[in-house]
Amino acid sequence: MVLENFFDWLFQPFLIWGDGWGVVIISLLLTLMINIFYKLFTDQELMKNLKKELKDLQKEMKTLKDNPDKFMKKQKEAMSKNLEYMKHSMKPTLITFVPLILIFGWLRERFADAGDIITWGFHIPLFGEGIGWFGTYFFSAIIFSILTRKLLKIS
């Protein structure tokens, strides 16, 4: 109840434009928060280097398909680099996890009765005539994540 009232108060300015825009703006804010935390709590230079090394190892592995021993050696090295990359990206994930879970609970309660927030006017098998709050959030978060990562220069 307390958190519900807090989130109602916090996000109320973004809900005056309706459910659709409210979900899209909240998606933008949460995606921006996640990416800012990611940038602050990761060594961007290290992450960039690890990503480059992984890409180089994948290229090498493509050329070694005919040599299983060398391929397995490179694959083991790639797995080690990937584990290191995941280890460094875990800290911001853990920091943002609890707030996101709480906000998602509020979003579910707030928009449970909203129905299709985005409609396209015709029926698509398995999807119906539109998408609800979660689909709206999901697709807008993907777009905002791509944009904010580019703007913040996150590797």
C-alpha cells in the first residue's frame, strides 16, 4: 500500500497523457535509469575490450571448424572471457533488480484493467487486435535501450 501510493505519486505526472503514453514514458525512465547505473558501475573500457576479444575469438573459431582440438581450445577461452564479461555486468543488474521488481508489481496493478493499450485495428492470430501494458513496455524498452546506450556510449 505504501509503495503503491509512492509510485502513484511518483509517476502521476506521466499518466496524465493516458495509459499508453504513461507506460511509454515510464519505460523510457526505467531504461534510462538501468543504463545510467550500468555505465556508472562497470568499467566501460574493460567491457569494450572484452567485447572486442570475444568478437575476435568468434572469428577465429569460424576458421577452426575443421580442427576440433584448436576449436575447443578457442571455445574454452571464449567461455572464460564471456564469464568475465558477465561477472562485470552483474553488479548493476543486482542494484536495479529490486526497484524494477517493485515497479513492475505496481505497473501490473495499475494497468491490469487497461486492456489493449496499443491497437492496430485488425486481428493477428496469437496476438489479437493489440497489446497490453507489458507488450507496450517491452517494445518501447527495446527501442529506448538501443537509443540510450548509443547516447551514453555504453559498450
